[in-house]
Amino acid sequence: MRGSRPLGVPLHQGHVFAFETADAMAEAFHSTDTFVYSRMGNPTVRALETAVARLEGGAAALSYASGMGAINGVLLGLLSSAGHVVAQRCLYGGTYALLDDLTARWGVEVTYVSGTDPDEVRAALRPETRLLYLETIANPTTRVSDLPALIRAAHEAGVPTAVDNTFASPLLCRPIEYGADIVVHSATKYLAGHADVLGGIAVFKDEELYRRIRHYAIEQGATTDPFAAWLTLRGMQTLPLRIERQCANAAELAARLAAHPAVAAVRHPALAGHPDREVAARLLPRGGGGVVSFDLAGGREAGRTFVEAVEVASLSASLGDVKTLVMHPASTSHRQLDADALAAAGIGPGTVRVSVGIEHVEDLWQDLEQALAKAL
């Protein structure tokens, strides 16, 4: 209708597009602006990619069916047999498992570093190094990578850097501003935010790298369903409000947990005693994120007791939702790691991760407090 437009992004659910001429269709296969088949591009998916690319300050983005789809797309698009990756030691368990698999099947070598020392990165780099892989806020230890220093060390050797920015979201940190070449997200988490969609996205600093990975993404076939993209766009409308509340709730709960007798240690970037507090103040000035992790003095059994005792929160493997979620990483998200690898990553047998939601903070504290009493 003249003079009007849809207020929301339209959902283009159809998977295939028709043309008037054979020449027009043939040209479309070589274009990123014309849609042919939804695995190669879709108007709703493109709207999501454009929105996230703008939020992150990138040139372009590729949307995937899941966060691991995005991580796979980036790693498999950049690496080949006998390549080398430098990665921070504390990573999401799925990323760690993927790198381990690439080592076993392709001979890709991985050197793990702390993620805090640029000289350690420089020492780990080799002529065959193809990527430095970091997380803005590490899962689940909440360590904060000194992105400017680490990325600079990689770029001095001509090595690109990919940063998983899921825990921060582009509202708290934009790694491309610090030189990152690729930023990945599990869009399932903070971007979508409502526990009703699965998705991932990779944002690229420049068009050349985007086109290189896009070619592989189309062949890989792990691209986003239009409805998932539409749901993610809907969720992103409340991203600033959710992030502000989640950061405030997390900082308050972290402070209270630190004073509880059942808790041996608490990790959140807003805490004065956090090992990366100075880095967090520079890179995360709007808040330390919505995830708190802490160690229970009672170890593994105390951790399992706690996560089963919560009532307002839910025992769940995800994060970034409007609802508070708890989990025991050693037996779930990082189950692939043996005891030595868990210790090296800073994850203890009694570590609990809390993804703080938007509920009233007093309701959340009462729930955590009663669960902690059972874990004593």
C-alpha cells in the first residue's frame, strides 16, 4: 500500500526465487545482492546479517544455523591440514572439542595460551600459524582477554584473529574496534535472548575475508533458516534493555556470593578482586556481562546439589536468556575435558556457572541463598 511500510522485518520463508530470464539467473549465482536459493542468501537472513554487522562495526556478516555452525564455518574456512592455531586456554567446551578433532583428523596443531600475555602469543606463533582464537569473556571463568594487545601481537606476524564475543555482545564490546578480523556469536544467547531460537553469526572486518568464508559457508550448508533469523531480529530489539538489567543483576549477585560461607571463590569482571579488572574496565565500560561463575567449597557434589536445588532459576545448558540459568560445567558444557584440562582452563569440580536473567534481583538472591544452604 502506498505511504506505508512494514514496521517489523518481513519473514521471507520461501527457499527459492524465480527469474524472468536465464541470464538474470546465471548472474545471480555470482552476486551477493540477488537471491537465488536460501542456502546462498535470503532477504530476512540478510537483514539479520546486516544488523549484526552494523552493531559490531564490520563490513559484512554470515549467519549460521547455530553458534557452533559459525565457529565451524570460520575454522574450517581458514584452516587446512598441517596448519597451526593459537587459542586461549579457557574456551567454550564445544570449541575445544572441535580443535581437538581437527588435530586428530587433519593434523592441525593447536598451542594454548593464557589469553592475557601478548609475549606468550608472540612466542607461540609460527610461520604456519593461520589464526589466533580468543573469547572476549571466557566461558565459564569470565577471564577478560586483553584484545588490543593480543591482536596486535598476532597482526605483527600477519596472523588474523577471531574473537568469540557471545558473552559480551556488541553492546558491551566490539572487538573489530580493537583490530579483530572476525567476530563470532552464538546468536542463540544474548542476541536472540528468549530461549526460542538456535543460531550463530560471524562478522568480518573486510569484504575479502567475508567472501572467502562465504564461499565455504554455502558449500557447508550450515546457513540460517529464515524463521530463526526473524526470531533473532525480534529479540535484538530489546538487547540494550536486557543487557543493562542482566549486568546490574550479575554484579549484585557476584558481590553477595563473595560473602557467602559456602562459596570459595567468585568470578565476575565487575568484582574488585577479578584478575582482569583493569582490562575489563577498559574493554567493558558499560558492564561486566551477565555471567557469574563461582566455586563451591564442597566440590563436585556441592555443585551438583546446588544446581538441582534452585527454584526461580533453571538448570539449563544455555545462557543469555531473560530467565536465569545455572549449570555445572565440569559435568556438562566442558565434559570433554579431563581433570588436567579442566584445571588448566580454570574450572574446578565445584564450579557453577550462573547466567543471570532479568528477574528481580532479590528474588534471585533468595533462590541462590536457599540452594547454597543445601550445598553447605
